[in-house]
Amino acid sequence: MIKEFPYRGATEEWSNQYHTLRAAADPAGWRDLVDGLIAAEKTVYTSVTTVVRALCYDDTDNNAVYSYDLADFAGVVPGTLAPGSALHLPGDTASWVRWNTGDVSSTGKPVYLRKYFHDVLSTGSPNFDVIYVNQRTALQDFGDLLLDVLTGDFELCSPSGVAPVGPAKNSTYATTRTLHRRGRRP
């Protein structure tokens, strides 16, 4: 799922990968999956961010089996979260939603499936790093929806094929996620 938004004077793309326990059988199935994800995901960011395309794979070692360029179909899809009086944080600021997989790492810590989102809103002064309550609610609703059922008979899972056991949880505080143009510091 590839989105774009303005960042440092230009348009920046960012994306999320979703894994399901089974692949779609045909292009119509991929389209249904992508449309369902877009409908759920667009609620967590504002109209500053638009969904522009999706690439679908049935095996991450091979090329995409379905490409969905929204400009060629119904048009790009803007986010629907209303910012109200909230403040937009810098573009590389991120929020997240996560699900417990039930697995533990080699050090005994829980393993989470986590998705990051840009276009983050702040409650403002004096706590600029606290995410706007309406955005937190949207993230929680999105996380709960994907935990219950991704869309149709697709089920969310980790890259290794483990379905999350829940519950969904979202971030209270803003974090960062490096965008392509910014790059990593040396």
C-alpha cells in the first residue's frame, strides 16, 4: 500500500506491507483486498496523505502479481481523518498500531506485528509529542478491524505467517520513521 504526502518541499512516498495467510486467487480478489485495506486505512490519516497504488505479491521472492495504480482506476484516495484544531507534526514523525503475535524472541520478549503511519497530528502545547485523541481512536479502530478480519476471508499475519492474537494497541506518543529523502544519518 503506497501513499504520498508533502515532505520538505516535495512529494514523498511511504508504504505499509500487509501479509495475509493466503493470497488472492485472481485480479478481482486482489482488488477486493486492496479496496478493503484502503477503506480501513484511510481513516488514520488526513487528506494531506493520499493512497496512490498497491503492489500485491503471492511470494515476496518474485515480482508483483497484481499492480493497482489508483490514478488509472477511480483516482487516488485521500485520508479521511479530520484534523480539527490539532497540529500536524513533521513528516518523518510517525504513529503506530501493533498486534501481539503470541511469539517470543530468543531473549524471551514478545514479538509484535507493527504498522507505522505518517501524517501525525498532535494535541499541541504543552505536550507536542502526544498524538491527537481522534487519531488515536482511528488507529485503535483500524487495529481492531484488522485483528478481527482483514477483509473478506483474508486474515492478517506476520511475514513469517503467524496470525496475531491481539489485542490491538496504538501509540500514545509520536515516534519517528526514516523517510527515503531524509536518509539515514552517517
